[in-house]
Amino acid sequence: MGIPFGLASYLLPVPALPYVGPRYGDILVVASIPIWCSGVIALVKRRPPPWGKWASALIVTVACRWFLTAFLRWKSFMPQWAPFQWDERLASAESWLHGGQPLGIRLLPMLTSPMVLYGLLWLYGHAMPVMVAVILWQVWADDRRRAQQFALAYVLTWILLGVVVAGAFSSVGPIMLERLTGDTQFRPLLAALQAGGARDLLEAASSLWAWWIGAGASVISAFPSLHVAMAALYVCAARGWVCWVFVAYTFTTFLGSVMLGWHYAIDGYAAVLGVMLIWWLAGRLTAEA
């Protein structure tokens, strides 16, 4: 569960999204509040306002808020023009890659630990605050060339992986596979999540499915994993010890995507490969600019 950020909608009104769960996108607007406050303090104390990087942060914050709103609106109706039809092939590839069993089933013993399950749920559910922190970090970065590469790669990742590739390989993921095809191979994973107390996660999956069946709109999309893709992008942008922190974060996010049933392992592999290609492309494009 997340923190309610409804107040942010008054700061930057946007059309309401038919989205199940907390509106984490609003945190991008909330993050701009210190920028406004710093400007007021600078005026009161009659000091030159720090319009340089602060203004850049404000612009990026507002732009990202609207960008994610547009992305979610597009994605919510994507299944209408890209029906779910890749799950059986992805599940088969998943089993073949991991010696006859999906990775999520092989890792089931890890879910017997309440600490592991809670940690994965917490980390996976707070991906948006991490993304906000990374975006603002890049706004403040002294290496402007690398920050430009990150900005372009960020947008391309959402568009190319989140729309183009996701539409071409439209799928629901392990947590909804049985509902779609009747395939029960991930039932032990769902049972372990239920026994471990991950009821909110399972209810969210049921709500997303009901929304799709009832309204013909949903943000369901398994291949590739954008959670893993964003984490991998942070690795590309970071240097030194921070890079290794994000390597660990990416690996843990990947484990969460698989063990919480949202993704096949192949979704994460494809996400990392896709981000590496996008990072290279963004580097070439920004170098030529």
C-alpha cells in the first residue's frame, strides 16, 4: 500500500486515470514542493533564487508527471489492439530456460521466510519513489552529457519497451495465467503467496483482471518487465559504488518480479537486454546532438 498523494492533484490537475491502487505518479508533483519553497525562502531573505538546477528539477518533475499519465492512459487500452496471446509461449520458454520448471516455482522455498516476502513486497511496491529520486539526482548531476543520455534513454524505455515491445508480446504474466489459459503450473506460487499473507497483492491482481473483463481496459502487461527495465537503467546511469548499489537493487527487483508472480523470468532478461540497447542508442544520439 502507498501514501495518498491526492493533494498533489490540486497542484497539477490531470484527468483521472482508471488505475487500481495508489497513484504513485503524484509523488512526482509532491517532489516539486521543496522547489517552490526554496524560491519563496530566497525571495524573503532577498537572496538570488537558485533557479538553475531547481528550475530544471521543476520542469522535469512536471514533465514526468504528464508523461507517465499519458503512458498509463495509452497502456490501459493496449489490450484492445494487442490481445493477450503470448503467455503460453512465454511460459514454455520460461520452463525450457530453467530446466523444465519456471524460475518462480524453483524459488518457492524462499517464500517460506516472512522476512523475504515482506522485503520483496515492500521493495517492489516502492519502485516509484526510487525512480523519482534517480530522476532528481540526474537533474543535479554535474555530468550533463550523461544526464542527457539518461533522460533520452528513460523516455525511450517507456515508449519502446512499455508500448511497442509490450504490445508485440502482449501477455498477462504468471499471476493471471490460469485465468487466461487454464494453465495451473503457477498455482503453487499463488498458494505460497496466499499462505504468506500477500493478500493485497492477490486482490490487486484480481481487481486488474476484473477491470479488464468488465471495462475492456487494464494496465496488465508482463513482457518485458518495466520494473526491471527501470532498475537496469539506473545501473547504466550510475558510476562507482553507486552502480553496484543499483546492481543489487536490479537483482532484487528481478527476484521480486518473478517470486511475486507478476512476471516470467524471461520478462526480466528481455528488459535488461532492451535497456542496454536503448542506453547505447541514447548515447549515440546525444553524442551527435
